[in-house]
Amino acid sequence: MEKRIYINTIANLCGVFWQGAIILLMAPFYLKLLGKEQWGMVAACLSLQGILLLLDAGMSQVMPR
């Protein structure tokens, strides 16, 4: 049971890291494609998403149980 919890925790952390890495890698492409003003709106939305992700803190996985 403990090994399963450890593996699931690592998998969740890898998923969060992967999502952040993709956002950082795609930022230059978005900036070039959208321009500064529109990229500002995208960046604001991504910041809000990050804050909400921190507030979630795993509750989406606990609540259905």
C-alpha cells in the first residue's frame, strides 16, 4: 500500500512538472504568434490557472472518494 501511494505521488508531481515545462517551452512561440498585447492576456490566464492549481491541492482527487 505504501509503495502504491509513493508511486502515485511521484506520478502526480511529474504531471504537474510536465505541464509547467510545456508552458515554459511554448511561451516564445505564443509571443511570436500573438504579439505582446495578446500574449499579456494569455499570460494572465496562465497565472490564474497556476494560482487555482495551488488552491486545488489535490482536492479534486479526494472529493469523489
